[in-house]
Amino acid sequence: MQTTFTHHQSAHCENGVASNLLKNNGLNLSEPMVFGIGSGLFFVYLPFIKVNYAPAISYRTLPGQIFRRVANRLHLKIKRQKFSSVAKANQALDENLKNNIPTGLQVGVYNLSYFPDEYRFHFNAHNLVVYGKTDTDYLISDPVMETVTTLTHDELDKVRFAKGAFAPKGQMYYPIHIPENVDLKSAIIKGIKNTCRDMLAPMPIIGVKGIKLVSGKIRKWPLQHGTKKANHYLAQMVRMQEEIGTGGGGFRFIYAAFLQEAAVILNNEDLKILSKEMTQIGDLWRDFAVEASRIYKNRSAKNDAYNTIADQLLDIANREEVFFKKLKKAIS
């Protein structure tokens, strides 16, 4: 049992699933366009929530929010379901496959057997597409993988009903209606305004202010918690930034690609210039990650290493503040 579906690799799972499902239904939206219209770029610091025994830091909006916003702004209809039992979840998924409906799932990462061991930890906001089934396996299109893969029936049950924060509860979703004509211009403008509002929010833990707050926290971590714990916090921050869902630098590169596409659609040269600026900011995030990894791997030769990377992060925050003010003005 196999649906009609074409796998396309992407940098980020939710963007990739949304783009692939929409392409499969006749709406050709790139991954960057999905990310930009869905206002996926974000930053939030949540010290009261621990992920892998370290303060939670997210570089993206809540799981599912990107696709919801894309659907809302383009007037698409997406069906989402959660389930109280494995049997009901399997029945609904199998029914979709029989009806030639490739289906997006939110899953936990820990039991994804095709992931390398170093990428498998308790994180329940991963997304993939199931496009078929055999007697032993489900056919999987995971957009962050180069090619399609499989999970056994038991393995898929485990990842669909993983426990912990953002427990997926068997969640599945798929498009049920796409208009013949969609208003990309309006959706792009709404997406950009939303991202500017988020990144320039006055709350201390969100957006640019949140990045500045974390810069200050990094300076204090070694004294407050000792080197071992501080290094763990830093390692987790980099892991969320660079290894799980593309994070800080990667998301900036995707957003830069979105602005490049948007510049053509809106006939706005300012967006093309800002696209290049965002790419440069993405490079700075990558430089930060490299320097931070040297510290927690005890390979940094700098005497004042934690203050050095805190300075790097503060510089990024200041640049992003200027950038998003210019972006807001460019589409107003």
C-alpha cells in the first residue's frame, strides 16, 4: 500500500513536511517560502523549563505553528487529529494511506532508528511524512534525510506516542483543501510583519531582548554553576542551535532565502539587500557555535572564553535589532 508522493530533502522538518505535502497537492511552495509565510523565525529563553537538564532555548515558533500560519494566511484547510489510543491512531493513518493521502506526523526523535545515535534524544517536535505501508514497515519521508526510509510498525507507534514535553499523542495532519488561486503577496507581508513583531517584542525572554538576556546569563554560568554545568548548558544551547532543526544559523539562512524569493514576488529591492544582511548574521551565529563548542570541549585557548562568546552573542542581538527594524520599515 503506497500513495503517490515525491520526497524532497529540506533543512528543517516542519518546513519540509509542509512544503512536500503542499507540492503533492499542487501548490508549489519552497521550504524558505513556507518558513517565511509561517513566521518560523523566533527566539525564546525559558529557564523554568529544562531540556536535557539545561534551560530551554528555542530558535523557532511552537511545533505546528508554521504550517498553521501558512494555512491561515493562504486560506488552506488542514486537518489535524490527536488520538487517545495507538489502535485509533493506526486505523486513521491506514485509512489515509488507502485513500492515497500522504500524512504528516509529529513524532519523538529518541526512537527514530534511522537517526544517528548522537542525534537521538528526548525531543518530541520532529515531523515526517508517512506515504505507504508494508506487512512489516511504514514508508517514511523524513525531509531532513537525503532519501526515503522505513520504520517498523512498533517503531512508528513508539515515536507517535513518545512521552514528555510536547508529547505528540499520535498527531497527524494533511491538507484537505487548497484554493485554485492563493494570494502570496498578502501572505508574505503578514508573515514578515509577524516575525518583526516577535523579534522586536518588549518581553525580556523573547526575540532580540531574549538573545541579550542569554548573553548576560552566559557570563554568569561558570561562577553560578561551576565549569562542568556551565559547559553542559553551553553544549545544549549549541545542540539546539546547530544539530536539532537547524536552529540559529541555519534558520537565518533559510530566512535569507525567503527574503530573496519575496523580493521578486513583491518587487522590493530592499528585501534583496536585507537577504544578504541576514546571511551575514547567520554566519555570525555559526561563528558563535564554533567558539562555544571549543569551550565545552575544553579546546579554547582564550583566557576569558565565556565573556568572549557572550560579547559575540550581544553583537548578534544588536545586529538583529537593527535588521528587523529595517525589515519592518521595508514592508510598511
